[in-house]
Amino acid sequence: MTSLTPAKDIMPPPTERSTVLGWMKKNLFGSIGDTILTFVAGGFLLWLIYAIVKWIFTTAQWAAVTDNLQLYMKGQYPASEDWRLWLLMFLLALVVGLAWGIFLKRAEAVGWVLLIIPVVLALWLISLHREAWWKFLVVDVLAILGYFLGKRYPRKLARPTYILILLYMPLTILIVRGLGENGFMKLVPTNLWGGLLLSLLLAIFGIVFSFPIGVLLALGRQSKMPALKMLSVIYIELIRGVPLITLLFMGQLMLPFFLPAGITIDRVIRATVAIIMFAAAYMAENVRGGLQSIPKGQYEAADVVGLSGWQKMVFIILPQALRAVIPVLVGQFIGLFKDTSLVALVGLLDLLGIARGILANPNYIGRQLEVFAFIAMIYWVFSYGMSYASGRLETSLGVGER
Amino acid sequence: MSNESSTKSGAVKEGEPIIKCEEVHKWYGNFHVLRGVNMNVQKGEVVVVFGPSGSGKSTFIRCINRLEEHQKGHIIVDGIELSHDVRNIAAIRKEVGMVFQQFNLFPHLTVMQNITLGPIYVRKWNKDKAEEIAMQLLERVGIPEQAQKYPGQLSGGQQQRVAIARALAMQPKIMLFDEPTSALDPEMIKEVLEVMEELAESGMTMIVVTHEMGFARAVADTMYFFDEGQIVESGSPEEVFLHPQEDRTKLFLSQILSH
């Protein structure tokens, strides 16, 4: 028996320092083929960047965008009522901050991402009023204040925060729409809502309402009650077999014929309902996928513990099923946000609708590229934001781990 | 309702069996899984059910709390007959705890939440009382320090002990164990069996499906040997181990005891 090898005889692990040069040598110029590819691809990339930058700064004429920023952002929403949008923004920042502080103690990353939402939205409003940068500061201060308050008094503030979250959607409608004919918070009819404001409202309401309806439909489809099951299946299969645009047209053009004379439903509401109906059917199928991924043992364990049917769903099955399909659901939310642009085809002035309207102005003839590049970038910022948020949410909830 | 009186629990008189199974039959399609099983279990009795795989022993104990439905015969638990009446099923499940081979803990809840879910929402206890009792149970199964962890952070043996605590938290009169150690590494089997032995000594009525013959010898009052959906032989551990009557039993015992 020999004694243990003295430490000094053990070879140290090979030091692997990654330097920029080393990395390049390994990954970009590893062989002759690699080197050629690197030069070709690099050259193409440089050319592309050059062309784009050159177009942005010399060829493109941005007047069609810069002259109409207000229109892009909020349509014809009156400037005198802009403070109401800011109010919503302040409220959102406070709610997000509170929720972050109270509920996400162990998930700091999610908090950061949630904070990005009001910041991005505030940036959107800033482009309305460049002198309003201090309001942007208020948004941040409120969010951080909410965070520290929530962290300090989590028990006391939990209930008010829940109530605020629940009230936020109706409050949004109330504040954006207003109350009476004149005076404080006067009525702003929906035909004045437009631009990104309308797009976001359609998307948010679409997401918030289609989600619970979709969950109910998914449960209905799994139900043992034949009537409920059949209704759910018929609804889902009918809606999934029809393009969204036809639903929108039906809502805008056909619905009025079926309503008794004298009753009209607001066009924005009709479009929102069509979007919600459409999204709910897809949501149901995604949630069903999650439900099917839950092993039978979980149902049995819940039965044996004595939980009733709905308790089993709410406490055991749905939390696991929804967690499993977060990536799919977020993908669908992103799709839904972009699909709201279809309402432009039935005459609503959302971001795309406004863009088309502006392009119809003789002053801006031939400026399609600039205008569409601009609104594409706006869609991208929000879509990527959602995608990034979902990625962080997955990490902090441990999706994929068991 | 014809059996109104039988829906009340605790109707078992002294000396009456707490579980009565008469001529229980079950089919999966054309496959006759249970072919007339008769079994009476007294209060405080520890029953070990063993037999080759596919003999219907798991199916049988899963019939007792209606995870599987029997198609013929009667199962009467604590004075309540199992029928299609949902209230009867709920009443029986309140009194019958179960431990599974695969633990089946809820992975998204902490150990503490796993244990207190039933007491809070089914027994309607307040949270403090439920947590206090959960801590006592965790101490009884030897892992009070794991209360705030998630099941995925525990070893298999620890998970199974949490599962036992979860079942006990409902304060059941009867505990069913469906091969509780079959999914465990050898060194973890012991810790689970020790908990079960302690439970048996405390007077709990238990039906255990297991191949742990050492455990059976130590704590079983009655052993039942299942084969092809029937009880081939039953008796005390001495009778079954030392003087088996049936050839099928002898063969099976020689196979599992030879190594």
C-alpha cells in the first residue's frame, strides 16, 4: 500500500483561458474552409449593414413618420386628454412594482422584466411629448416605490394589490373612454382611438379574456359530461376551421343584420370579441396539451387526498399543466398581438390602419418602406419583449425541471 | 335512498370487520382481473397481500377506495357500501389513506403544502392547526427539516415518507400501501419500512401490497396470496411461510425467498 499521492504531484487542470484571439482562431479560422466562409459571410454582413445604415440616414425620408408620431401612437385621441394615458401608465407602474415586491421575492429576474413593460410603454408615450421626460421618471419612481412597499409589507398589501390587478382592466376602459359629455374625463368615442394605443388595447383584452375562456374550454373538452364535451369540441373545431379575418368581417358586416333595429354595438367591441373568440379556441387546444402531460398518478393522488373535482383542477392539475405550456402560450400571445393588425382590413385605425391612412396622404406618396419599417420595428419591440419575459419566467419557475 | 343509514361513517360495531369484500369481480374488457375475492379486515389488523405481477393484487386494493371500479360483488368500508353514489365514495376516501409505488407527490407544492392540502380543504381545518399536525407527522416519519423543500429536492425514501405523512394527515382509519418500496433503492427501503412498522404497531388498520417478506413476517397479522385474480391461500405469517398448503404458494415462495 502506498500512501496517498502528495498534492504537488497531481497535474493541475489545463488552464483554458478564452481570449478573443483564441476564440476567433478556434471558431472562425479553424480551417481553410472556415476561413473562406468567415470572409464570405462577414463581407455579406458588412455590406448589408452598410446598405441599411446608408438607407436609413441618406435615402430614406422620414417625414411620413416624424410628422405623424402622435397619430401612430394614439390615433386621434385628443391631446387634451393625454394625461389620462399617463395616469394609466403611473397606475401600471405602481401595480407592477407592488406585485414584484410582494409575490416575486425569489424571482428577481421576473421583476426586472415586468418593470420593462411600463418603461417601454412610457417610452411610447414620451414620443408624444418630448418635454414630458419627467413623467417618465415618475413611472420609474412609482415602480420602485411599489417594489419596496411590497417587500416591506407583503402581508398587508397583498389583498389591495390583488384588487388593483383585478380592477386594472375595467379602470383602463373607464379612463380611456371617459364618462360624460363634458367636464372632467369627457367621453372619447372609440372611433378616435387608434394607433398603437388601439393595437395594445385589442391585444391586452384579447389575451386577458381569451385565456380563462380557453382554460374553461379545455376543461370542457376533457369533461365526462357529454353535452359539455360536445359543445366545447364543436366550438373549438368550428373556430379553428375559420380564419380570423372572416370572423372580423362577420362581426363588422353581418352582425348588424342580426341585431334588432336601433341596437348597435361598438365596432371596437365587435372586433375585440372576434379576437377573443378566435384566440380562445387555440388557447383551449394549447391548454389541453398541458393537461395531457400530467401523469395519471397526480389525479389519483388528488382523489385519494379527498379533493373534489374542481379542487383537484385548481390546486393540482392546472398549475402544473399551465406551467408546462408557458412557452406555447406566450407564443400564442405574441401571435395574437400581431394578428390585431388584421382589424385594419375592416376599417379600424390600429397601428397598421393609421399607417395605411397616412400613406394615402398625397404628401407621403411612395414612403411605404419607411412607414412599414417603422411600424414593423414597433411590433418587433413588443413581441420580443414578451418573448424575453417568457424566457425569464420559465427560468424562474423552473419549467422543464421536475 | 335505500341505504340512507349506511352513508354515515363510523357505523362499524365492535368485532365487525372494518372492510368487508364479498365476491368482488372486475373485468378489463374481456380480461377477468378479479375473480371473486373475499376478504374481511378487522380494525387494527395488518394485512399483507402478495403474489406474482398481474395477479390483480394492486387492482384489488385500488377497488377499496374506488380508484378502480368493481363490477360485481360488494365492498363495504367502515359501514359504507361502495356504489356509484359520489357521496359514498367521498365519505370512504376521507377514511382511507393511500401510498403509491411512485409516491405521486405534487411536484409544484412544498412538502408542507403537500401534507396540509387535504386537511385544509377537505377536513376544513384552519391553516395553523393543519401545519402543526403536519409538523408532528413529519417528525414521526423522521424528516421535519424538509418541510419547506419541494419533492424534487428529496430522495426517493424521503419522498415516500412524505407521502405516508400526507396520507396520515387526513387521520384515516385505514391505510392502503400499493407496493410502497418497489420504486426505491435498496438502502432507502429500510427507512420506509421502519415508518410502516411503527405505524402497524400503533394500531393502524393496514392493507399492504408488498414483496418485502421480512416486513410481512414481522408485522402482518394475516397474509393473502393472490394468483390469477383469486386468493389462493391465506393465514398468519407462520402458516403461510412454514406450512403453505397450495403448490402454487410453495412455488412462488421458493422463488422469492431463494435469493
